[in-house]
Amino acid sequence: MTFSLRRSIINMAKIKIDALEVKLMEGYITVLQAAEKWKVTPRQVQLWCKTEKIRGAQKWGRDWTIPEDAERPKARKRKPESRGN
């Protein structure tokens, strides 16, 4: 097998893998896209995913995928600080 033939086969395999990844990602957005959409940091979105506050979020390796129609989790209300003097 020549080098150029090997290279062609590898490139074809990469294209098929890229196409499969795109197909799998249909209907989902990334952490960065969700952060921009909800106007929060990517880290906050990751924490919401980890604590299962975003319904339908799935982890693929080290990355999270979030359904396009997922709603932003509600903000947690903080307890008022006590003024004990």
C-alpha cells in the first residue's frame, strides 16, 4: 500500500467520523453555546450539568452535550445574612 493511498483512506475515515459526530450532535448544543445563550459562564453550565440541573444533559468523554430546548436552571435564592450584633 502506497503512502498516498494510506493517506486517502485515513482522510476518508476522518470525514466519516466527523459526519457521524455532527449527526450525533443534532438537537444538542455545547457548554459554550449554552453559556452564551443563558448569559452565564461555561463553568456554571458545567456545574449545572454535573449536578443534574439541566434536564437531558449528557457527558461524552470529557464534554457535555445539552438539548437545544433545555431551559436555564432557576437561580437559587440566597438566605439573607443574619444581623446579629
